[in-house]
Amino acid sequence: MKDKNPLFQLKNNSKGKQKLQRMINDREILNWLKDLFLHTPMIEENAKWKSLLMKYEEELLLLASDSDPGIRYHALSVLIYSDNKIADRLIWDSLDDSDSLVRILLLKRFKPEDRQKFYNRLYRIYLKDSNWKVRKASRERIRKDYSDLFTISPDNLEEREKIHCIELLDHRSSMDHDLAIHFLQDNKKGIALNASLYLEKEGCLDDMLKKASLSDMDEFNRKKELLLAAVSCQVSSFLDKKENFMFCASLCLGIGLLHAGAISKITEFIIEKVIVLPEKSVQVHQIRLQALEILLRIKTTEAYELLRKILKNFKSDNEIIKTVLEKLPEEGALNIYPVLLEYLKDLSFSNEETLIMSFMRLPMSYCLKDMYTIVRDTESDLIVKRRALSVLCQFSEESTILFILEQLPLFSREDIQELGSTALKWAPAPFIKTAGELFQECDGNVRKSLMTLSALAGITRFLPEMEESLTDADPENRKTAIRALIDLDNSESLDKIINLLYDPDALVRSEAARSLIKWNKEEAFHQLSQILGDPNEVDTVEISIIEELGESSNIKSIALLIPVLELKTELEDELIKSLMHKKKDDEIREIVGFFVEGTSAVRSSLTKLFSRMGDSAESYLLELLRAEKEIALHPSISRILDETAYVDLCISKLKNRKKSIRKQAAEDLILIGTEKAWQGLIIAVKDISREIRIISIRAMEKLRNNDSEKILEGLKNDPDKKVRKYTLWALEKINAGKLP
């Protein structure tokens, strides 16, 4: 119609006006306009012919309120150029017209004088109008002519307004980008979803992932929270693109999202890229562990194959291997078991406990044959055999008990305890039954192992068999029985064990003696004393007793050791080494008591002992000197300190540059009070410190008033001229009653 209707060809000039008049002819203008508008399409163009109709403003005002939206549309399209106040008011009211095309027309073409008022109306329509095209027209008009007035506070918007705002975001606007980021974090899922979809369409989510950086962790964590918000709205296509994971930071961010519950179609690809990252930072290490946790949750063939590769390539990384082994999926056994078997045979593999437990996550049928083969293989290392037996112990398979128990002689005491305790946990009754049958067999090595195992596991069921072994022809069985019965604290066997102190085998006697001392059974002390005093006993037995008594916490052990110092001087060195373990206060007091009452030989040995003990003994001996209640021990203690060279040490300290050290040395010399100590103290009476001079001279005055003329006379007649001089000087001061 536009091409055929001559009206559309008219221009706003005299010729155009004449042609228009001929078209109207004698028709009533209102009806002519109405008919014209009804047959004219509603197009958003500023047609030149419409300006010719301005002279019919009155009729146009009537048509602008017509019930037909097309008539209103064209009438208003002319009136927007009118200066008539009535037309202006009508246009303002028509901004709420029921027809969206009418509203769009006015939003695009209306140019009122009051910019702020029209902007406010545009802003309201942009956020509240129910028609998307109307809102879009309003937003475009704002962007075109009112951008200087435009501002928006997303926190103050209603839910509907937020959704409308998101729908019209412009990727060219940084403000709109920030709005989308803000709405992405909204508590309302619908709003966050719309923001996510916008950011996804514009590639913003991809950019967040691609351009992540570990140099700014605050920004890194912010991006993570934003992407998690998108993921929570099921918008996660950015996690399915391999090109988004070319850098370390992107991989770290991706793993963080997956660990938090996000889903990706290329999870295995991301995890493998993370696992082989060359970076050694703490953060990358943590991300790698998170990647492993994710991988362990995936039940796919690709995931199991990747786990196998990780186990093979990261054997030396204890934390990674431990993480994988602790959570191995049973479903991937075919892929994973060969590597576990390889680890089991590798002596350098250190995560042994975790490795053994990892076999429990696999079907027993996979492992049983290999474990039996390893144990029976004469070329297998003992450590590998123990590992294989430990694996067997983990399975609830009673038929393996006999096999396990028969292999016990291969292993150490600690290994036996571990294997036995494990077997007892899952099959105690069959274990006891099978062990009882083996006790009746003739193999001594098996019986020894069973006794050790029973003792360490606390099994008392086999006490009769153990007591019977105390008289076994094999000395090793007798020794094992001693240890087992004592480990089980079976006091009823005490007399039988004491009898073994006189066993014909020296090693059995040594074992019995050591075990009784550890057991702390004083009932055996008399026999131990006799053995130590027996001139016919071999040195190895005596030395073993002496060593064990040294380790004993029983103070009565001292009374067993010291008499031997006089009986067997050839054992003096071993005895002193043993007594050197006695460093507690009550133990040193006990030794001092023996020094007081001992012979010259005992005193000589104990002097060597105290000398070797050094500070640990000297500090306590000085405390005894200071204690008034120990006055009877003072002469003996002073003599010990004199003979251990402690007095010489104090005298040398009187020349130290530090006053505190000289003062302490002088006080210790006064406390010891032997002639040698007083001889050294004479140096202190001329000390540069008045305090030290005073305590030294007062000590000499006390010595003079204490009937110790012999010491004083000795000092006055000392061969050392300086000692004689200082002694006479000090006595003159004392006589004069003046202290320097």
C-alpha cells in the first residue's frame, strides 16, 4: 500500500499541500483522517507527509483518543511535533497507552522540554513495563539521549526490575557488565540465572576462567565465587571448553569449582593437566590433592586409567600416593591392582601401612594367589613377604590362618606382633584353635613364634605350653618362654623362672636375670646377688645383670651393684657405667650412703663414678651440703667433691671476669670447707668485689671461731707465699674487727 498510495509521496511544500487538498476534496476531514489512519501501516518512520496534517490539530487530538490503536498511533505520530499544551499532555498520558507500538513510538520520537521528567518516565518504563520491546525502546532512548542522567542502584531494585534490567544489558557497556556481575550473586535464583545466561552469552564466564591469575588471590577467589554462582544456576558451559584451561591459574580455578560440586564434560582432561603441572607451590600442591579427590569420585574407565598413571608416575610423592591409596575405588581394580602389586614388591616404597590397607578395597580373588606366591618364593625379600602376609591378614579368610602362623618364624618380634594382632581382630576363635594345634607340633621355631605372638597379643590361653617350654631342650625355646611369661605378667611362673638363673646355658641365665630385673621382682634379688658374688660365674652373665640393674628404676638395684666394686675389681668399669644411670636425687643419696660406710676401694670407685657423672651429681651433692638435716653426710660429701676435682674447678672460677661466677665459686668453696677449699678461698679475700671479700673473710672468721686451728695453721704455713700472705692479712683484719 505504501508504494501505491500517493499520500506517501507528498512533501511538506506548496505542491504537496495542493495535492493533499485534492485528495481530501469535499470529504469531512475527521472521517478522512480516520480512514487514512486505518489503512496506513503502523511503521516507526518520520514520514514527511505527516507534517502536512499539522493544520488539522483539533481533529488529531480527537483521533489520539480513538479506540483503534492504529488511529491513535498515527494521530500521535503527528502530534509529537505540536507545541499545543493539550497535545503535550495527551502525549504524556499516552506513554501508558495499552498498545505497545504506540508506547514505542512515543518513547522513540517524543522530545519534551523537561528532560529530567521524561528521563524519569523512561527509567520507570525501562524497569517496569511488561513488554520487552517497550522496555528495550526505553533503554535505547536513555542510552541515546539521556546517558548523562542515567544511573542505577541494583540493591534498591525490586525482583521484577532486576530481571528486566538483566534482559536489556548491553555487552558494549562496562556499567552493564558490572550490573550482570552484581546480579550473578543475587540470592534469587531467577535473577542469578538470567545474569549467568547473559554473562555466558557474552563470553564473560569464559574470560573469568581463561584470565585467572594466582598473583592476586583476592581477585582469584572473587572469580571463583562468581563462577560458582553461575554453576549453581546450571550454567557451566565454560567448564566444557579445553581452550579455557591452558594456564596454571585457570586449572586451579577449574579444580576448585569441580571440587565444590561443578560438573564438566572434560573433568579427566582438567585433572590430568593439573596433576602434571610443573609448579611446586603450596597452592598447586593443594589443588592437585583436590583433583585427586575429584578423580576418586568418578566411576569411569578413563578415570581408573588416569589413577593408574598417577600411581605409577608419583610414587615418590607420599601425600599424593597416600590420598589415592586411602580412597581407591573397588570398581577400578583391574586397572589399579597391577600397580599395587608393583608397590608391594618395591622395597623403596615407604607408604607401607596405607598400601596394605588399600588391598582391602579390592576383591580378595585378585590378591590371594599373588600373596601366597610371594611368601613361598625363596627369592622374595623378607620385607616383601611380611607385606604379603599383612595383606592376607586383612582378608576375612579363615583358611589363610594356618599359612600365616607357619610363616611367623620368618619375622621379627615387631612384625609378629603386627601380624598376630591383625589376625586376632577378624578370626579370634579359628586363630586360637589353629595356634593350639601348632603348639603340639615338633617345630621349635613355630613354637617360639607362637609364644612371642601370644605374649605380645595378651593371649593367656597358652600359659601351660609356655611353662612347659621352660624345660625345653632347646635353649632358645627356654629364653623365649621366659620373655613370654614375663610379658604376660604371669607371677605363678616366678619360681620356675628364678630356677633358670642356674640354667646350664649362660645365655639362658642372662635372659632369666635380665627379664627378672625388668619384671622388677625383688624376690629374685637375693639370687642375683649370689650370682654377682659367684667367682665361678662367667663374665657375660655378670655383665648382663650389671647392665640391666643400671637400667632398673628400683633403688634396691644400687645395693646389688656397689658391693661388687670390692668383690670384682675387674668389673669396675662396667659397674661404674651402670651406676651412672642413677641420676635421681634419692639414687644419688643412696650412693653417698655407701660412700660413707664403704671401704677405701669402694670409695675410690665411687669417687670415679661421681667424677664421671659431673654436673648431674655435683648439683645434688651441693644441695645436700646446704640441707641442715643432712649434716652427718657433710664430711663425706665434701670429700667427694674434693676428690672429684670440683674444688679445683671452683678455684679456677675465682679468676673469672664475671662477678656472679666468682661469688658462686666462693660460696661453694665455703660450703665444701675442706682444707683445699679454704686454700683456694684465700684468693677470694683479695677480690676486687667488696661483697666477695666480705663473705670470704667472714667465712674465715667463722673457721677461726669453730675450733679449726689446724686448717688455719696449715694456711699460715702453706708453701705458697701468696696463700701465707693473704691468710695473715685476713687474720689481721679479723683481729682488728674491720672488714674491707
